[in-house]
Amino acid sequence: MSKTDFDIIVIGGGVAGLTATHHARLLGADVLCLEAALHGGLVINVGELDGYPAAAPTSGAMLAAVLMGENVDLGVELRDEAVTALADANGLKTVTTADATYTAQRVIVATGAHLKKLDVAGEVAFTGRGVSQCAFCDAGFFVGQDVAVVGGGDAALQEALHLAETCRTVTLVHRGDRLRARASYVARAAGHPAFRFRWNSVVEEIAGGNGVEAIRLKDQSSGAVEELAVAGVFVFVGLAPNTDGLPAAIGRDPAGALLTEATFETTMTGVYAVGAVRAGHGGRLTQTVGDATTAADAAVRSLA
């Protein structure tokens, strides 16, 4: 029978979870890392990491693979199981999955976040047939074609810039009148001949036949509606924290992200939250690594 009792259980196998797991193990803790889907998280969809200190350019998938390999070398247990419940009884944490029940003295929640949807007509029907949330995965299907990217943050600009390398035009649709992305991305987009901009606009519908053929845009200032012919729509309109299976007793902010103290301990004693699932996370990969290292250090030092 597989081992079920650990010092620390890390819930989530993205960069935050893998880093927390690695650091806690280096400090001598017996650690289990649980991941519902694919270890690596959203970062594996990023073709080239920007702003992450590394000896050479690297992709998100490569970074995740390195972290996983290092954890395996340290003897860490990495299991592909979705957590369905977390409970506390006199300080001992119980983590339940569909396959087993585990116990630990401390838990680090690193479940990350998922990309939000537009929730407009046609989005679900055309997902995989022109609607995507991974330009690095799907850009090859749109070489020489016109596409739209919805959003105005770092993710939207980074994906749009990648699409601009091979697409005929990239129309950036943003509900505001200025982009929220880092200045370097904005400057590159502004000077790129493939870019088009639709300011103060929202997508009301995605239309087509066998695949996406157009989007219906509404100008929020004038109310005017315009149909824009595109073959693909890439949606990057923010993130929502992954908190399924976590107890309601853990405090949350209005967006549903977990509230934490300076050491990233939540309102449930002995449970920490790091990365995109916690309130106040800025979205930078370096910040995620810092969160995970701090929380792992605090969790290990607090062990009985």
C-alpha cells in the first residue's frame, strides 16, 4: 500500500507547487505533491519565458520538466490526483482525493488559476475550431491568416506578439483605452505592422461554419456594432483562482483568491497558499517562486 502520511502535502504541480515541494524537501521535510491534471501548470503553454532569470532562453515546458526532475531526484512523491477535500482536525490536515486519503501536519495550496472565458455566443461551440487560449500551441493553424486576441495584459500581448510572427494580421481587442501589459510588450506591438487595435470594445459573439469566420464587436463608447472577419480568436481576459475542494473556512477576497499573511499562511492555521491562487499575487513567475520558497520555509520551520 502506498504511503499516506507526510510532513507536508503540496496541492498543485505548477511552478509554485513544484518549487514549494523542492524547497521543503531540501529542508528535510517528507513531502507529497498532488496535481489534478498535468504537472507544470499554465506555464507549460509559454514558448519562451520573458523576465525569468536563467542561463539561457527557456520555455515553460522546459522549466517545468527541470523542476519535476529535480524533485524526483530528491525522492519526492509526485502523484496525479485531484484533491476533492481538505480538512483540519486538531492540527492534523486530511487531504482527500478520488484515489486515497492523506494526512500531513502542513499543507501548501498551489493550485494556481485558470484562464477566464468570454462567456459569449459561439465561444464553446468553436473551442478547438478557431477559439484558443494557447497561441504557442495553435499558431501553426493560422499562418498567413487574420486573427484576434482579446485582452490587454501581459499574457494577451505575449501571445499576440507570437501570433504576429506568422499571421497576416493580429487585431487586439481591449475593453479599455490603454493596455495593462509591460511597457516592452506594448512598444513592440505598437511598432509591429501586423497589429491592429480595437479600443473600448468587447466581443459579443463568435460566428462561423466549420470554424471561426468572424467576431461581432461592440464599441462601448458609441454602442456601434462591427463584424470583423477572423479565422481565430485567442482569449486572454484574466485568471480565476482554482479553489475547488478547499474549505469555505479559508478566507477569500472578492475575486475568490485565498487571503494570506506575510508567510503566506491562510486563515486556516498550518495551511499556506502560494502563486496565482492567493490574493495579491502579481502574476510574475519570479514572484511565484518567491512565494513558494517563503511558504515552504515557514511550513517546515513550524513542524512539531
